[in-house]
Amino acid sequence: MDQKKKQAQLRKSIIPFTKSNNASSIFQMINTVLPFLLCWFLAYKSLAVSIWLTVPFIVLASGFLIRTFIIFHDCTHGSFFKSSKANRYVGTFTGILTFFAFEKWKRNHAIHHATSGNIDKLGTGDVWIMTVEEYLAASTWKRFAYRLYRNPIIMFGFGPLYLYLVSNRFNRKGANKRERLNTYFTNIAIVIVHGLLIWAIGWQAYLIIQLPMMFIAGSLGIWLFYVQHQFEDSYFENEAEWSFVKAAIDGSSYYKLPKVLQWMTGNIGFHHVHHLSPKVPNYHLEKAHESVPPLKEATTITLKSSLRAIRFRLYDEVNRSFVGFKEIKALQKKRKLDVALQSNPTIQEK
């Protein structure tokens, strides 16, 4: 069987898992959103006792906020409910809770799925990745901006602030009416909800709870998105050779997390399954992984092995691997020598 037929068969084999179950979706809403709201309330009430008692509730609320985002994420793919209207309403509601505009993120994330691993089309809905060649050809300012962006303190420390306060608060140029109105509605709803919270409990209590909670959830969310596409031997290819199926299986990892973390992150660790078919709701991802043998061939990373991704900075197309900034000078020197050898073979003899 040739490669294209195998890929078509693989995509066909996952179709049975794309059917959402409204009962499962409603149950997940109950065991996710209600505990999130409860943890938020208990965090506030515990402030009267001790701030140290508040910390565990903030951490728990952060976890449930991540899980709430996974519901939002499924809704943007139209996979959480059978009804597109239900997906839109619940997606907008969970978007207000997570500070994400439903229609805008839906569009950007769809582009990410359609271009993941395609070197010629990276840039929308992705973590910014430059190839070694792009970096060497870039201006001094662009190199500086990229180094700043890829710094772990900036990416995981200030990244959440950018997502919450900038990236999802403004419409893109050329956004259609539905997208624009949804962003406006989300922004107004966030202001009203959190304005009422501040009025009810005071700005000090609000900031003590809300800021660390959103920081933890945002940082971990960025980490999950980052590490599941940037790992050793990850798939990147130019447009002419790019394959959607290979990008899904070889360019998205299986992040094998402890069961508690797997549950709290809504099974998003089965990222290869999700990229192969975004229509698979999060509560069917594990079953699909276990039931379709080729899916088990995806690269598996663990909490320990995933930490290596922190040092990845640029993608080297020649060696098909990630490299750090410290390796750039050596690569640049080697490539200059290779060019010189090609133009003047006598250099090698000398």
C-alpha cells in the first residue's frame, strides 16, 4: 500500500471517534466550570483566614481554568456539541471565563491546524519559529525581537499578559462582522463580570486571586502549546513536500502526563490525535489513541523529557533539528566553508 493510501486509511479509521456525545459534554461542563467557580469562591473566603490557605484554591482554580479552556478549544472546532449553535454559545461563554474571543481564536487556530509544520506558512496561531536561514538573513532588530520572544521568562512570564490583554482584545484587520461583534461582546462581558467582582469583594482581594490564577493557567497553557510541537525530530517541511497527516502524527507529540494532569488538561496531551482530526472531542482522544495502532507511533514525551524543549530556539532545515542560539556561530561558519568548498574545491586539498 502506498503512502497516500495509508494516510487516507488512517484518517478514515479515526472517523468513529469524531461523534460528540451531548451527555458527556454537559457532564464535562458540570465537572469543570462549577469546580472552577467554587475554587474561586473558596479562595476568596479563605483570605479571611490566611493567604496561605488561599494558595491551594488558586492553584486548583488555575487547573480548572485550563480545563475550561479545553472546552472552549473544542467548541472552536465544532467538536464539543453536535449543534453548531451550542458550540458557539458555550464557546463564547467559556471564552469570557478564559479571556479569549471565540470567533477570532476559532479562525486563527483553524489556520494553525491547516499549516502546522509547513515552514512556508508558519505564523498564524503558532508559537513564532524561525529557521536558521531566516534568522541569519534577518535584520538586527528582528533578531533581537526573536531572541526576546524566545526567552523563557518573556514567553512564559509575560506571554500570558499579552494573550489576555492584547492578542485577544483587538480585532484583526479585515475581520468579518461576526468576528468583530464577538470580540466586542466578549470584551464588554469581561469588563462587566470582573467589574462586578471588584465591586463585590474589593480590588485587593480580586487581584490577589485573579492575577496569580490567570498567570499560572496562562503560563502552563503556553507551555502545553509550545512543547507539543517543538520536540526532537519534530516534523517541519516546505510547502511542496508538506503532508497534513505527517504533520499531525510526526509534528505533534503524545505528551504522556500523570492521570491527574491528563484529566485537568482535558486529554490535550494526545495532540497527534487532535491534529489528525480536530473533530474528535477531548473525551474521545485517549480512546482513539488506544484503538488505532498507527497513532501509537507518534513521538511520546514525558514531563522530564519535555523540559529539553526549553533550549530549542531555531529550526535547522539542513539537519532537521532544533538548535540553540549558541550553536548559530558554528553553523554559520560551517555553511560559509561549505559554500567556499563548492565554489573552490582546491580549498579542501589545502
